[in-house]
Amino acid sequence: MNAMQPPQSVEEIKAGLETTEKGGVRQSIRNCLTVFQRDPLLSGAIAYNILTDRKDIIKPIGFHR
């Protein structure tokens, strides 16, 4: 999966997720990465800060901690 893929609609993202045998969305790291890379709100919003050894939210995502 290419990290620079353009953001997609919710339906397109759901269609690309892995599913269980019963048809539900599988809870997996791959699905998590798919959503973080393709969702227009989350794409590019989280980065790892080497200096602080923490994850930083670098653009507004709709909620505060």
C-alpha cells in the first residue's frame, strides 16, 4: 500500500478493508493503516516526533485531548 495515495470517500475506504468470515470488518493493523492513510481527515494528521519520542497531531482532526 502506498502511503501517498490520495484520500478517498468512506465507501471506497470500507470496500478496501479486510473482513471476517461473517462479513464484518476485521480488527487488524492493516485496516488501521488503510484508514489512517486514505481518510481525508486523518491522512497526514499524525506524525512521530523523534526529539520527544512521542506521536504528534499536526493538523486539526475534530477533537481535543
